Amino acid sequence: MKNYVKQITELNGNQVFMKSTEQVNKIIHNLIDGGCGKLQVVSDFDKTITKQHENGKLHISSFGMFSRCPSVSEDHIKMNTELTKKYAPVEVDPNISMLEKKILMEEWWSLSEDSLKGMRVSPEEIARVCAELGPSLRSRTKEFFDELYKAEIPVLVFSAGLGDTVVAVLKHCDVHLSNVEVVSNFLKYDNEGTIVGFKNSIIHTYNKNEFAIKGSDFYSKVADRDNVILMGDTLGDANMVEGMEHLSSVLKIGFLYERSEEALPSYMDTFDIVLIDDQSMNIPMAIFNLIKNNEITQSTKLGNE
Ligand code: MG7
């Protein structure tokens, strides 16, 4: 078997960790065998498509961007700060059971939804504020998304954050292309432009899997695509494709930054490839290029026969 892990120079850096290089090699083989026609990309948004940090600062989240809109009330900001203080530590507490976390996250998101109700923050205002804040995407994201678009690879951006700001950022950065679908929590407005809650059932960190994808347009688009490049920055992100029953090979790439030493073992158990403090799309792109270039070589060979 060809050693693709060795061949991809980017995978040989000292910030790249794999529990099993054999397993990674096997998955890459399968992705290459399937080619672009069998491939889909599923990615988290906050700190996965956006950078985790830049210029010494952690990145602003999709919920955080919404709070910066001038029409957001003081009451909402106060409430949101209190909720975050209470629930954010629970979200990452390794000593709380998954069952309990799910209940508490459901509680957080629904209280957050309640606190949005009644405000009038227009889509135009959200778009303007997101453009002004201009969070940086990982370097080479635009290049990567353009390549995926050209190769007609469906891309799912799957976020437990706020869909309206996710879409605004993707649009502002010119990567909201026709092959890209966003599944997230979107604001619902009444006819007067008042926020009345979220459009669909809440997507939180620990139910970010089949329940949200199954009814989406994306699911029907990828019915015959059984290979996935998955990207995320939290352990829960690794389950994003859990409910897609037809899958054969999933390459899970995890971006790790905060508390990396402590978290590395669990990340290595969960993701096939773990990248510590890599603020670029270099590695997903290198893998995708290999899939694409092998397909070109194959079709040239067939053409010459
Ligand atoms: N997160 C989840 N909720 C909120 C919220 O209401 N406000 C803020 N500022 N952050 C929130 O991208 C998803 C991440 O957003 C955070 C309901 C959670 O930490 C979640 O992982």
C-alpha cells in the first residue's frame, strides 16, 4: 500500500498528531479510490472555519458577533453574560455525564432563545456588523472553498452557533458558494421584523448529529457520497456525521488550541488527525489536492489507453 501519509509533507510537521498513521493512510487510500464524485466535506464553523486565535486574542464566536449589533438590548447582553458564565464551564466539564450535559445545554440554548425574543435586529444590521468585525477565516480557506466548488463537492457547515452570523461571515468572505449549505440555529422573525425565536429545533454542542442533518437539503445531495473529510475543534464535532448511514470512510481532522497538552490524548482518540495551533486549511487542502490530482492522473491514463 502506498504511503500517502509520508507523501503529504504537511502531515509530517511537528504539530501533527495521529493515533494510527496506518489507519489515516487507509482512509486516505479509500478517499482517493472514491475520488471527487464520492466525496463530501462536513465542517464546524466557530474556531474551525474561523481562526482559533489571532494577534494574541481568541476569536469572536457567531453568538458573540450578534451581541455586538447596536440594536441588541442591554438586557439581552446582561442575560447572555450570566448564562454564559453559568453554562459554558458545564459544556467542557469532563466530570459531568453526557446525559446531564445534554439536558443543561438544551436549557442554555433555550434560555438564550428566550432572551432573543422581542428584539428587532435586522438581517441587514447583522450583515453590516459581521462585515465590520470581519473575523478572519483560517488562512487559505477561500482557496480551499474555491477548489471544492470547482470540483462540485458538497460542503456542509454545521454549527451549534447562530446561523445568521455564520452565513453573514461566509458571504462577507466570499465563500458562501452554491455547493455550501449551512445547518445551524437561524433566527425567526415575525412580519414586523421582531425576533420570535429560532426557526427550527435547537442545535447544541451535544445533539449536533443526524437529527439536524436528516431533514436538510444537504442530506439528499450527499446520498451517493460515502466519503467525508470532517473538520472540527471540539470533541462533539467528531459525531457530526453519525447519522449518515451510507458512509464508508470518514477522515476526521481536529483543530486543537486551548489546553492542548491536557486535551491531546482525548483528541487523538476521537480524531484521526489532530493539529495543534494550526490556523490554516493547509492540511485539509493537501489531502483534497491528492484526491483531485489522483483523479486527473487516472483519467489521463484511461484517456491514453
Ligand atoms: N454558546 C452557546 N450559546 C451561547 C449564547 O447564548 N451566547 C454566547 N455568547 N455563546 C453561546 O458556536 C457554538 C458555541 O457557542 C457558545 C447558547 C457555546 O460555547 C457553543 O459551543
